[in-house]
Amino acid sequence: MGNSGNKIQVEPIAIRAEGSPEYTRLVVPINLDLKPINEKNFSILGIRASLFRQNNPQKISDALPHMFGHMISKYPQTITRDIEFPLDAYRIEKIEEQRKGADLKIRLDLYFIIGIYEPLIVKSGEGQQAKDFLTEILTSFVQLQEIKIPQSHWVKDILPKMGYSEYLLVEIPKSNKIIREAWDYIEKAETAFIRWDTQGVFANCREVGKLLDNAIKAKFGETDPTYTERWGRFYNKKQGFTHWASLDLHRAEIKAEVKKADAAHLMFVTKSMIKFAEELLQEKSE
């Protein structure tokens, strides 16, 4: 804070959700390493805070009022305080639209109201005593940029406690994203999944399959064993990807309801399929 040498830090995996779907708060613990300012005792009288998505000027939430009132004197101290940001379903959805299946990057704007105390001599019946009095009130602004909440922590530990949805966390080896258009379809599928639009998930995953099939066919040719067997046994056979990914198109005739478990599993398989297709294409290029 300022040039006083006081420090503030946020540990992303310590961020949590509290409350209920009717009144959800994102709780951000801030760690403060504090020492007297210019050898004067001080107290943080209050904290005002605002929450933003990284690189987005639109504010998400203002923190609940936080009274501090802890005197810092003589020795350095380390203190942790929870800052609570109310959220609702609409704002959570907007966060998810920007996050798009990745880590969540947020920014905090913090305003500290600081009281400076100085000892003054007070006369009493017992003589003179030095007592600390509030002599000055200052404000200090701190901006914490690019606080990165890992996708795994956000999806597994935070979103469910907000009552937003239950997620299957899909983690596959990192891809170089050679087929950019395929990953664009995955982002659309993830957005549909968040909205419980299972038809949207299936439709976008089918488009991924068609795109990959055309790419591999063009690279290897229709008669190459890599296309007909290595790829074809997974994608084209009677019980392969094309058969399964059309499930939502045949709900009436098979008298089965497509549920979120089907959509989540299809996304898992589709992501793995993209990675497989990219590796096949790389083999041909080597």
C-alpha cells in the first residue's frame, strides 16, 4: 500500500464460494503483510473492493462493507481478511461465457481507508500519559491484476457451491490446437452445456466429427489404413462416434431422454478425439 512497504497478496486456490443459490458470495481471502507507516501506528478502518474480469472494464460486483479496525504498531504483522462479493446466476453465466473452459482471470480494485495515530501527552489526575490519537485519515488504492483461478478449482470447488451446476471436469493432455475450428466448436458445446442445452452439445460435437473426418481423409486418402482402420474403427463403424453422437436426433424412436451425463461424456470423448486426430495429422507431416 503506497510506498510504505506493506504488501497484499491473494492465493487463487484459497478463493471459495459461500451461501446458497439465492444469495451467493465469492469469498476472496487477502493476505496483508503490515508494518507501521513512517514509524507511525495505523489502523485500516475499512476496505472497499470491486471485482472485474481480466481485461474487461465492466464491473462484476462490489464487495460487502468490511470493517477492519486492527491497530498496527511496533512490530510487523501478517493478517488475513475475507472480502465477499455477492453474485447471482446472471453474473455467473457472464463469467462463464468469457471463461470458455479455461482458467478464470479476475482483477481486484481495493481502496483502503487508513487512520494514522500519533501519541499525544494527556494530563490526568495521575499525571501525564502518552496516548494514541487519530490524527489523519488516508486512502490507499491497490489494483491486483490477473489473479488466475485454475479451471480445476473453479469448476470442481467453486461453481458447485454456487448451485450453478454440477460439472464433469474434462482434462486431456494439452493440445497444440492444430485444428482451430474444431476447438471453436468445443467452446460452443461447452457454452451449450452450461445452459443445459444438450441438443446444442450434441450438434456441435457432431460438427467436430465431420470436420476431423474430412481433414484426415484429405491428408491420408480414402484407402489408407490410417483413415480406414486407425481412424475409421473409432469414427465410422456401426457403433462408432457417428452412431453415438446422433443419439439426440433419435430420442423419440428409441424412447430415451438425453441427459447431462450423456452430454458431458460426449464432450470428453470429442476432446480426446480432436487430440487423436491432431496427432495423426502430425504423423503424416513428420
